[in-house]
Amino acid sequence: MMSLRCGLLLACAALLRAQSPPPPATPGFLMAALSITPEPWDKQANFEKFARFTRQAAAQGAQVIVAPEGYLEGYVGNQGRTPGLEQDRYAARAAEDLNGPLLTQVRALAKELRVYLMIGFAEKRDGKVFNTAVMFSPAGEITSHYSKSHTMNDEPFNTKGDTFPVVKTEFGQWGTLICFDRQVPEAARILAIKGADMIFVPAWGGYGEMNDQLMRVRAYENGVNLAFVHPKRALLIDAGGNILAQNKGEADQIVLGRFTVSPKRKHSMLKYRRPALYQELSRP
């Protein structure tokens, strides 16, 4: 009798599972990578160009739009790009706080066009300067705010960030890395472990075949979608490491691609990890 009851209970449970609707899928979104080159130091001209390309991307249906690293000021904080860079000049002319005049215009543009809009800029904060990427929501609110955590010690006046935020949106969970952060596998892995299914990588230096492969591997090994946005190269990559869209040539252009979150691919490699074996990674 007991065996019969157990069998009936199991059968009923299986029937209920079969009749239960699947969990709602995360909606896909159309993304635009703005592969555009700014002028050094000319924030106003760079914003105007950014606004023009953003409007074009929105008119093509883009719901998420991302510009390269340090776009607003032209990434002048790198000593290789700006030999003889002076700290006072950099802080005074290049840096702007989140409520500065041009960031306020970026915020207003996101709200006007009803898009998620990310821009890289030198951020003035607490008396320091950070290499930051901020994304505003379609309501004009800050969705994500990330400061670059890894450099090759070539940004002498930028303070390095030390957090890896993951934010929830109606299109999934998003994380951000900036340029050299992508070279350190632990950074992308932290975002994936924290639930990110999309990683944005605004960048400036280092692009080409090796970087293309690196970005595909970062997506594949973490089971995340990834967007690499560089002035001369754009790659939109799915969680299987496949290139969905890329730039054609190195001229200024908009690269469009549609991202979806695949339950099959999302974080597919993470379940095989053995974190107890990785203690050595945290040792000096």
C-alpha cells in the first residue's frame, strides 16, 4: 500500500511539472556598438559626435548603445597616448563628475531616446580621477557605474577601481569590464559567478586577431554574452563564443546585433568548477 501511495504521489508530481508553464524567458535586445574615434581633449565635439551616432543607432531600433573606453575626453589619461601628461591639466580639463554638464546631457539623451546608453569617461570623484564607464537607463537613471580595476600602470593619474558590480535589468543581468580588465580571467569570472549573463567591454588599446580570440574565449568559458567596443573594432559575441556581429573596416560605424540569454549556454561551464582547489589564487 505504501509503495502504491508513493508511486501515485510521484506520478502526480510529474504531471504537475509537465503542466506548469516554463519560467518566462529573458527578452532579447538589439545592441549598438559605437565603434567611433574621439578627439583628444575636445569633450564637446566628442559628445556631439556621440549624440549623432546614438540617434542613428536608436533610429535603427537599438535598445542598448555603448561607446568605447574614455570616449568623452578622448582617453588622454594614458601616458602612451599623451606623453608628458600633467596631473593638474588632466584633472581640470579631462575629468568630469557624474553630475557634470556633459554627463547630464548623456543622461538626458538616454531618457529622450528611451535607450540604455553607456559612455566611457574620466570621472572626477572624491578628489580623485577614475577611468569609468557609466550606463544610463531609458528613464535617465544610473543603471551601472564601473571604474577600471586593472591597468598596465600606464594611467598614472587614474585611481583603480576595486569592485565588480552586476546589475539587474529587464534584459538580464549585466556586468562591465574596461579594456585591460579583459586580460585578467578572474575579472570576467567574478561577474559570471555573481550572475551576469552579459558583459560589456568598452576598450581603447589592443585589438586584432589575438584579441578577437580572447574575447570569444571569455564569452565561452563563462557562458556569457559579450560586447567588445573599441574605436577601431567591435565584436558582439554570444555565450557560445560565436561572433554575432562585427565591424567592417576601421572607419567610424555602428555595429548592430541582437542578444538573447540562452538557458542552455548561460554559465554552462561554471557547474564543473571546484572552488576548493583554487585557494592558491588568493595567495600573494
